[in-house]
Amino acid sequence: MATPTPVRHAWRALTGLLIVTAVLFGINALGVHVFQKSSWTPELALDLQGGTQIILAAQTPDGSTPSTEQMEQAASIIRQRVDASGVGEADITTQAGNQIVVQIPGQADEETRNRIEASAQLQLRAVLYTGAAATSYVGEDGNETPYPSPDPTLAATPTAVPTNGSDPSWVTDRLFAEFLAYDCAAETNDPANEPADQPLITCGPTGTDKYILGPVELDGSSISNATFGVVQQNGQWAVNLVFDGEGTEIFGQISQRLYGLDSPQNQFAFVLDGIVLSAPSMNGVILDGKPQITGSFTQESSKTLADQLKYGALPLSFEVQSSNSISATLGSQQLQIGLIAGLIGLALVAIYSLIVYRALGFVIIASLAVMGVLTYIALCILAWRMGFRLSLAGVAGLIVTIGFTADSFIVYFERIRDELRDGKSITGAVEDGWGRAKRTIYISKSINVLAAVVLYILADATVKGFAFTLGLTTVIDIAIFILFTHPVMQLLARTRFFGSGHPLSGLDPEALGAVYRGRAQFRAPAAAASAKGAARRTGRSRGEAERRQTIAERKQAELGTSSRGTTEGDR
């Protein structure tokens, strides 16, 4: 006899869940044992773990106080540096008009400290050579072969004295070999601290293009303003620059030198912290100090580049006022309290489930356990791949999700019970109850996810952890319902204990007050039952039925009684 289709679907879903779980554990195991960047415990945020606090004081050449926009852009640049170092959940704020406070979970290494404390450096360099960011080539045998490390015997100095920043003699044999082997993703790269009077090998912001650039010919202090707008002639977005007096003269000389050269020697790169922001070609001689950068810009990308050129060019230097370790603002005690609160919530849900739903309560407990395992391993992977760190707000999001998940179980199980009250079989009630309950569950979960996304986008950084964990666990909750809870119910409905409607199963039709007795027979009556025991069970069933009987059913019963009385009177 062929296996019923619902059973096959149930086993497929459970197998899929097992595969997904194994894959997640495998990914994290790779991070732990191969890449050595992950762990089997989620990373904690600053409020739970403590960390390093660095206070920077911004200084201008004339001693004036930086503007609010300048400080916000400086903080944005430092945030990008911290993110580039792989540190997650860092808190970067401005205070007292000219101070930037950087708080990093854990202990900051020397490289991260140097990134943070360095001044924002915007440099203008001529492009000598450019190419795709490849670190290997296809050899004569057809196989991909990495470029070798530069031979130390190759010439490291130009054979002739370069005449300007675009002179090809800057590109020595060793420099070109270093360019071929240069990996844009390598953590050892530090283009921001390379000498200004020497050529530079670096990459674009996406890491898909790499460059050999000439020495620095102008720095960001020469840019007095940068704006964005639409070019009237073609309707394209553009970035407009304004140089100061000295910058106008130097840029005019550069434009005369570059205009008319072949690509890429006619390009000029704007480099922020060693990364090429833009490398436009010189399409004319510009002597008024007001060049315009055009290209495939959108309003947002043109604004971003204008801000980077305007405020990334800040003549700001940073003095470290303090750099020290800080203790957790909430500490391990608060974390323990949060975990205890979560365990209490789980215990209450378990007790409530067992009292109200009897054996079905174990399905709820098992589903919550599976959800807990998937959430835990997901947090471990996210800490490795995205730098996510669990804050106390994130712990609160996990605890709140327990209640949301319990609501979903109640919706599903009550739908099943409603189908049983209508006289359907156990297996039919499970399938029909799922068909009706899943719509309600999907709608409610979609609202939860939408709320979490909006909260994550608009809320303060301290609340983002709550929004993130709320959204993550809601998505996992949906997956658990599809891949575990419903398949388990499909299988349990075909067991003798649940399928026969045992009083302890939570699916006893008589205890639920099924009113349409003739539509299905849930279990064969006991022939040898005593009259006293039958009466006692009937009394309990009748009482339960009366308590659970809906208003519509009561009205229908009253109307039926009234009709029968009228007919007998007429007779």
C-alpha cells in the first residue's frame, strides 16, 4: 500500500530541515576550524562585553571649531575605517562640538587604533596604469596560475628621473610585478599610509579595479567646495568642484598635461584613505579651478561623492585625548538576568502548553527547542560573516519572540480543534486547520518582519539589535512552522494515541464538544463500559461541550427547540 501523500510531504520537510541545520553547523565549523574567524558562542556587544574607548579631538589649522557637517563626515569616515577592520557593533558619536568618541567591543588591536587615529587624507594622483583586480592568470597549460611574488632582483627605482606625476618611468619592473600580484582583499594592504612622494598601488571602493597611481600632486585641502547637481545640457547628475587659488593653478597645469593623452594616462584619481573614490578622465584644459565630474551618477551617488570630496578633504587633524579600556555598561549580571527572564518565559509557555494542550504541548516545546538551536547557530555565523554582536537589546528581541511564537502555535492548534468540533477526523482536521491557520500566521509574521525592518532603518543604533534579532527570529519561526511543526502534526495524527483522540492527546473530540456527531466516528464505543462510567464520561463531555459551545450553536439549538414545540402544539 502506497504511503499517503501528506506523510511523504512531512518526511521531506523534516529531511530538508535536517539538511539546513547540518549546513549551518558545517558553515560555522569552517569558520572555526578552517578560517579561524568564528566560534561556537555568539559575540557580545559593547554593553555586555565591555571594550575600548578612544576619544579624538578634531583640530583645524586656524584653531576654529569644526562645523557640525564636518564632524559628522569625519565620524562617517572613521566608521568606514572601523567597519573595514572587521569590527561590528562599534559605537561612534560626536560630542562637545569637536570630539569624536569611538567605542569598540573587546580590545582594539594596534592596526585598528592606527586606522581610527589617522587624519582623513584626500589625495589627488595621476593614473599610470589600471586593470581588473585579478591576482592570477591563465597559463599556457590552460590552468589558472597565481602571479608570482616580485623578484627582489628586479629594478626597484626608475631608470630615468621622472619629470612629473604622469611619467611612465615611475612604473618599474618590480612595481608592475607587485601590481600583478596585488590582492585588493588582502588585510595586509595599507595604502592609506604609503609615502606621498612615491607611486601607489591601490584599488577602487568595490575592489574590482586596481590602479598604479603617481605621487600626490594635490591634497584635499586644495578643494574649497564640492556640490552635486544636474547638467542642464544632458540631464545627468554631476559633481562640481571648486579649488582654492593655489589648487586652481596646480590643477590647471595638470589638466594641460593630461588632456589629449591616451587612457588611462589621461585620468586623475581622487584617493581617500588610500582608496580610489573616482578616476575621471581629463576632457579639457581647466584653468578656472572649477572642474566637473560626470558619469553614470545617480542623485544619491553624486551626493555621496560630493560629500566625500568636500568633507573628506577636511584640513582636520585628530589628537587622541584618551584611549582606555571600559567595562561593560550593563555587565554580565544584566546578561544573566536577561537569560533568566528568557528561561522563565520558556518555562511558563511550556507549563501553559501542557495544561491547555496536554500532549500537544510537547510539540510546542520541541518546536521552540529547534528554533533555539537554529537561532543560536545563526547568531554565531552572523558574528563571523557580518560582525554582528549580541547586545542586551538583541537579547530582549529574542525574549519577545517567544511570545510571538506561542501565539502562532495557539492559532494553529485552535484551528485544528475547531475542525474537530465540526466533526472532522483527526487527519482531516490537521490538514484543514493548517490551510486556514497558515494565512493568519503569514500575515502576522509579515507585519512583525515589516516592523522590524522599519525599526532597524529608522531607530537609534542602541535599538537596532532589538530590531535585528526580532526580524531574524520571526523568519526562523516561519521556517520552523513549515518544516517542523506542521510535518510533525501530520505524522502524529496518524499514530494510535493522537489519531484515536486519546483524552490526554489534546485532540479528544468529545472533550472539545464536537456537535455534529453523525459526520464522523472518532473511535469505536467501548462495549464493556459500565453504565456508571459511561454516565460519568457523558457528564464531563456535556459540561465541556457546553463551556466550549459557540454562540451560533446555542442559537441554533434554541431555534430547533422552539420549532419542535410549535409543531407539537399544532398537532
